[in-house]
Amino acid sequence: MKRKVGELILILFLYLIQVTFGRNIAIGSIMPNLLIILPVLFGFLQGKNEGMFIGFCAGLLYDLYFSNLIGVTAMVFVFAGYFAGVFYQKYEETEALIPLALLMVSDFCFEFISYIGNFLLHNKLDVLYFISRFILPEIVYTLFVAVIMYKPIAFLNKRLERKDKRRLSEID
Amino acid sequence: MKKKLSSVLSSKIILILCVMLCAVFIGVSFFTDKLTTPLRNAISTVVIPVQKGMNYVGLLVADRYDTLQEIRTVLEENEDLKEQVDTLTEENNQLKQDTYELARLRTLYELDEKYPEYSKVAARVIGTTTDNWFRTFTVDKGSEEGIEVDMNVMADGGLVGVVTDVGPHYATVKTVIEDGSYISGMLIDTGDVCSVKGDIKLMDSGLVRLQYFKKDVVVRNGDKIVTSNISDKFLPGILIGYVKDVTNDSNNLTQSGYLVPAVDFQHLQEVLIIQKKKQNS
């Protein structure tokens, strides 16, 4: 239970940074997608269920105030958490390139889906422009932030793990 | 309870359940706000105060940084400005005489002021969109402060956008420059109608598309575009921006070009919300 609360606070914290300081840390008016980092990293570090839980909460929050269709992001984030969880315990925690590659793929999929929903269906067919101007810069920036955040999140994950070790042994 | 659940359910079943739950959310939010409004309000009680606090801290830091940087330039500017003040006082005196004359003439012709004054509420920007596609933002005043959906939002004397969603202590504002916004404007002097359309490809330049001027209309760079009488959401006579590079279209029937918004959307901190809706007026 403590683990879930800790994760929810982390989600809320990153959401608030994204919403309040997002435009200030933007480079070329592109800001990183902070919230998608969490389901992927936690899915990799802690398994599918944890990734899906975080993906659902983060995705719901992502959509809540700025989107008409609530739940699309949550669905993509849930899948991101699930597929990151496939690699849980198959790799060491120090092999950070695996979750970063997963993050790259999930962020691309997520942005491409939102491009389809927001623009392609509105007859904006210039796919290459949107990929090169918006999607790729965002992926690079997000990966950069994820590299910085990986160690702290792995550390936090261990701290939360120690607190409810019993629960963890039941899952495995 | 949770422990049992996680041991009984395999992660595939949880995935399916999550996806179904998401589908329910999507389906419900497509048709109605009944499910999302309580959720929004509940979460906003936690999120909005923190957002206000973080915003305050951010502004404080930015202010300090700016003042340190600006002191030197301010001193130099001060010298120049003192000279300007002298010349402007002279001009001002002349203009005052003109306004007296104008007021006298207006009363003669019994003309009202051209545009009525709207009552406004000031609000602070506390959050921007989570994605990179749009420029929507939230402000710290909501339905309990008298804000309603479809109220117009202004800043720097220009049009910012329109309120699209309201909670108890927050409101979401959709801006003029973002993709998908489409409003009717007119030339301030002649009243020729055009349409102002946000385009994501012009985002870097900060411009907005200006379309459908009739071919014979004379449009010059720098002409003011205001909201027209036709629009159903925007009150008439609010400045949107200035014309730039209007040329003939290839169909030889209409003219189109760009519009420089009157508002600096990059540094939007405070906005004014007009407490009067077009539908009621």
C-alpha cells in the first residue's frame, strides 16, 4: 500500500512539473513527456502489474484537463507499462539501455497515435513534418530526462521495495 | 484485499481489465461529462492549490533573475526616456486638446463610444497543456468566481481565446493561435470580414492564418483585425492582431495572408476574462 501511495505522489509531482514549468524548460517550444517515463521504468524495474497501475493513473491524469477524450493516453500508457514489464528481471538494473530503448519505442507510438487522432484525421497529412518537428525532438528530450531520472527512480524503487518486501515475495 | 487480488489475477487479465476500463472512460467522455467532471473536480482540489504555489515560486525566481539582469539596461533606458517624456508631454497637450474637441463633437452627434466597455476579471495562468501540440492553458479562477464556459479571454489589450471548461477553482482556456481554432474577424476600419485560423505549422513564427478576404478589399500590412459581429462566441470589437503579407489566392476570388497576434503568447502570465457572453448580450 505504501508503495502505491509513493508512486501516486511521484506521478503527481511529475505532472505538476510538466504543467507548471513545462513551457519554461521547453527547447524550441518542445517539452519532454515526463509522465510516460514512469510506467516504462517501473514496468522494467518492478514488473507488468506495477507498470500497468502507474500507466493507468499517469495516463488518466495526463488527459484529465486538456483532452476531450479521456482514457486514450491511459490505454497507451497501460500497454507501455505492460510491454516494459515483459523485460522485468530478464536484465540487470544496471543495463539502462534496455528501458531507454523501450521508452523510445513507447514514446514514439504514443506521439504517433496522438498525431493520428489530432491531425491526420483532420486532413493534416504531412507526416514527415510532424515527425521531424514534434515527435523526434520530444523523444530525444524525453530520453535525456530519463537518463537523468533513471538512477533516482531505481533508488526510490529499492527504497519502496524494502518497505514491503513481503508483498513482493508473494507476487513472484 | 489488494494482496489477494494480485495473487489471483494474472497480469494479462489485469491488462484486459485496464483496457476495458480505459474504453469505458473513452466511451463515456465521448458522449457526456458526467463521469469526468466529478473526477476533475476531485483531483483539482489537490492539484490546483499546489499548482498555484509552484507557479508563485516560479514567478518569484524569474522575477529576481530578471531584475538582476535588467538593472543595467534600465539605467541607460532611463536617460533616453527622460528625453522622450519631454517631447511626449508636448504632444500629449496637443492631443488632449484634440480629445476635448472630439468629445464635444461626439456629444453634438450623440454618438456613443464605438465599443462598449466590458467588465473583466483578472486571472493568473497556472498550467499549460501536457502535450506539445496545443497551447491550451488553465487559469486560477473558476465557476465560484463567476467564470462560465464561452467567456472571452483577453491580455495585453488583445484576444487570447475562449473558456472551454470550468471547475470550481480553475478554468481551461483554448487559445486563438492553436491548431483547430477558427474565428471570424474583420478589418477595424472598413468592416470587411475574414477568418482567423490557427495553424500548427506557423507555431514557430507565432503567426496565425488569415483567410477569405474578398478580392477587391484593400488590405495593408499593419491593419488591425478585430472580432466580427458574426461570431457566436466572441464579442465584437476585440483586437486580435495585425495583418501581415496578404496576397491574392490562386483562385483569384479571395485574398489570404498572416496575422500577427496582439498578445505575446510566449510570456502569458495574467489574463482578463470578460464576464459577458455573446449569447446573453
